[in-house]
Amino acid sequence: MKNSEEKHLIDVKEESIFHKIKIFFINLFKKQEKDSGVEERIRSVVSNDRQKDNFINSVKKVEDEETKLLKLQKQYRNGEIKEEDMTSKQVKALCDLYDKQIAELEKSNAMRKQKLLEYRKNMKTA
């Protein structure tokens, strides 16, 4: 038993210069690996933020166009602006807005009529 124990490798002292050099290089490479992972994460976060900003800006533009069109509609209804004073694009956009609003009103009216008919049927059977 004594002979088998002596054949094992000699324990490395942690105070030796070679051990310290080895630890230095291990730590150096670990930091580089961690740094590269951190950089990749930062890049992905930055790209996600840019995508979010682009989306928010596109939504703001749509809202701006719609609010401008609604303001134009309000001015037209109040008589502050006439059809002759508007450009052809504005007139077309205003017509499209009116068509869209009419379609939405027709849908809501149809739903209300349906609900009233159902209510009448329930009242007759009750």
C-alpha cells in the first residue's frame, strides 16, 4: 500500500511561480470569454432597442397623420376651411376618412339592431 501511494503525482504548491502564472493565464482567458459574451449581449440589447424605437416612431407618424386628418375634418365641418382651399390629396384623404367612419357606424348599427332583436325575442318568450 505504501508503494502505491508514493506513485501518485506530487502535489503542486499554490505559492510556486508556475502555479501563479498558470492561474494568471486562466483568469485572463476567462475574462476575454466573459467580455465577448457581454459584448454580444450588449449588441443584441442595442439592436432590440433600435427596433423598438423604429416601431414607436412609425406608430407616432401614423398617429400624427390621423390627428392631422381629424383636425382637417373638424375645420371642414366648422366651415373654417373650404374644399377649394385644400389640396387634392387632402380632399381624397378626407373622403377616405368619411368612408371609413361611415363603414364603422354601419357595423355598430347592425350590431345594435341584432342585440335589439335578440332582446325582443327573449322578452316574448319570457
